Amino acid sequence: MAETRDFGLTVFGATGFTGGLCAEYLGEHLPDDVPWALAGRNTEKLQAVHDALAASGVTNLPALLTADINDQASLETMARRSNVIITTVGPYVWYGEGLVRACADNGTHYCDLTGEPEFVCNMISRYHQSARKTGAAIVNCCGFDSIPHDAGALFTVRELARACGGPPQGRVTLQGVVTASGTFSGGTWQSALTAFGRPRENQLAMRHARMLLDHEYPKTAHALAPLPRRDTELGGWLCPMPTIDPFMVMRSARAVSGYGNDFHYGHYLASKSLPKMVGGIGGIGGLLLAAQIKPVRERLLTLRQSGEGPAKEKRDRSWFKVTFRGEAEGTRVITQVSGGDPGYDETAKMLAETAMGLALDKDAPRATGVVTPVMALEDGLVKRLQKARIHFQRLR
Ligand SMILES: NC(=O)c1ccc[n+]([C@@H]2O[C@H](COP(=O)([O-])OP(=O)(O)OC[C@H]3O[C@@H](n4cnc5c(N)ncnc54)[C@H](OP(=O)(O)O)[C@@H]3O)[C@@H](O)[C@H]2O)c1
């Protein structure tokens, strides 16, 4: 980004639950010489977030910008004035596209917290080429979806290379297994139910995006067959998790060097016992089915309101672990990424660190277009997260 803009970084959605946590983190960690802004549609709410930052002793206080997703000109202005925009305004499938368009057109780097496959795939199909032309990095899934998995897979292939004495050759197989505790916010509830209610749109968007990805990144990456099974080394009963995370890991594997030319990935949720796993599948399956029936979905949407989220005491007790097994050339490594509250405290940290990486790190972004966090920052992302006390370790 050659020209100087008013703001190194802008947080859009700062009045929401996760946007507020992200603003707090940036208030503590953004260098004093980086001007930044909070953006949203409600100036009184924005002023309250600003005042809370001032009261907590933040010295590099943000400017306030008015922007509304229903006013495209306000998104264009925000994009032209910022080097990097963070957005926590979701569900992204309803609210996200205008800002992606503004950032892609104006060469503005962009980070979001979506976990919605339809949105990510549509952004790839519609804005990858224009973002490449202007030099913008449009980085989706910068929260618990999908950073621990995306960055953890990169860390694991680097550890495999160390164990193999060089970049792994031939078939490389990674399995990532998640265990976590925590609850979710109103915003996450709304986004998840919206995505569950659109299976056909999801499939279509995925099909279009795959065509573009196959053309842009000819290296292959394959999903392992999604079979539930018991695996004591990886944490008990494993249930395949059809979230957006494997899609993100495999995109990084195709675009970044070090994953080999024949990469395979499987993504699972671990349960201690078979009844627990079956109960979990039943619960998620029930919610998926319920989301297909419009009146039921609308009733469910009212159960948690936008702006609500788990209290600090609850978040302080929450945690996550993602354990990986990497195998190549007859060598195997076990690694783990772990941290505190996955959905909000660590998500706000991951989002802010990705944005600061784009705004401040030498050689960033490593790739432009619609990209994954690892494509955007490569090993610099892992270094930033380690410094921010998200743990990456080799267990065996
Ligand atoms: N994938 C992950 O790991 C992860 C983790 C956490 C959150 N998330 C996602 O992040 C998103 C935010 O979650 P949250 O719980 O923080 O939601 P939230 O508390 O409901 O916040 C939503 C924000 O969007 C703003 N907004 C809504 N309509 C707008 C409009 N027309 N123009 C401008 N701003 C508008 C709201 O502003 P007002 O205050 O003015 O209403 C608020 O700031 C959700 O999509 C959620 O799924 C993902």
C-alpha cells in the first residue's frame, strides 16, 4: 500500500460483543504511533466504547467513523481511509459483501470472523481477481474458525520438515482434532443458524469457488474420508467436523510451500466416550434439521440476541486444544495448539493479531486476493500468536 491513509487500522462492528473485545485488545497492543478508528452505525454506542477505552488507560485513542452496511458510500469512504479493516458485522452472508467489495476495489486489506462457507466461497468467486489487481488481501476466518487449525497445520508441516530433515516428500497426511469448552454469543448463534438454513446455497457457492481455486492453485490437497473412529493417541472418539476449517487448511496447503505435492487432511471433534460422541452428533443433527423449517428457525433465532455473549467469569474458565498428527516418509509428529476462551477472548486476539500483521509486518501480505490467514502471513502468523500467548508445541 503505497499511499498514506488516515488510519492504519479500523474496527467495523466495535459496538458488538466480539468487536468490543477486539477494540480492547488493540487498545492495549497497537503501537502508539498507529492511528486507528472504530466504525459503526450508532455514534452513541461508538462513543461509549471509546470512553471505556479511555477510562481503562488507553493512550492511543481511536477516532470514530460512521458506517452502515446499508450505505455503500460509507463503506467506500471507510475503505479509502484505512490500510486494514477488521469487520465483526455478521451474519456475513447478509451483511458482509458490501465491505469486501469496497476493500477489493480500493486496495484495502480486510479481516473478518466468518465461519460461513457460502460467504467465503462467494467472496472467492466474486472478488479474488479484483483484490489481486488492487493488491488487497481479503482474509476470512480470522477467529477460532479457522486460525488454530490453519496456523496449527502450518506449524505441524514445519515440525514434520524438521523431523524428516527437509520439506516432506510424497504423501503428507495431517489430522487435526479439536477439544474445547465455552459457549457462544448472540452474533454467533444468528450466523450459525443462518448458515445451517442454506444447505443448497452453500453447495452451489462451494462448487463455483472450487473451479476458480483449481485454476489458481494447481497443487492438490485432499480431504480424508470422513469416518468416525476411536483413536486414543488423538483424544478418544473422533467425529469428522464438516466446518469451514478443513477447506481453509487445504487452501493454504495448495498455495504455501512446505505442505508437499500430495497433501491429505482430516478434521475431527474428539469426545471421551462413544455415548458422548453420539449425543453430540444427535444434538448438531437436530439443530441442522430444525434450521430447515423456517418458523422453527425464526423461533430459535430469538433465543439469543445480538450484542449478548458469555460473561468474563465464564470465558475465564473456557479453553481449547487442537491436536495434530502429521505423517510423511514414515515419520510422525504430534503437535498441539492451545489457549483460553476459544470463541471470544482468543478469537479477538487472533483477529487483532492478523490485522496488526497485515498493517505492520515487513513483507505482509504474502499473498493478495481472497486468501486464508496462513496465505496472508505464513510463518509470521504463528510467531505473532506465540508472542500473544497462544501455545504451539510439539508433543512427540
Ligand atoms: N468464527 C469464529 O470463530 C467467531 C467467533 C466469534 C464471533 N464470530 C462471528 O462474528 C460475528 C459477530 O459476532 P458478535 O457476537 O460480536 O455479534 P454482535 O454482538 O451481534 O455484533 C454485531 C455487530 O454488527 C453491527 N451491525 C449490525 N448491523 C449493522 C449495520 N447495518 N451497519 C453497521 N453495523 C451493523 C452491530 O452494530 P450495533 O451495535 O449498532 O447493532 C454490532 O456492532 C458473527 O457473525 C459471529 O458468527 C465468529
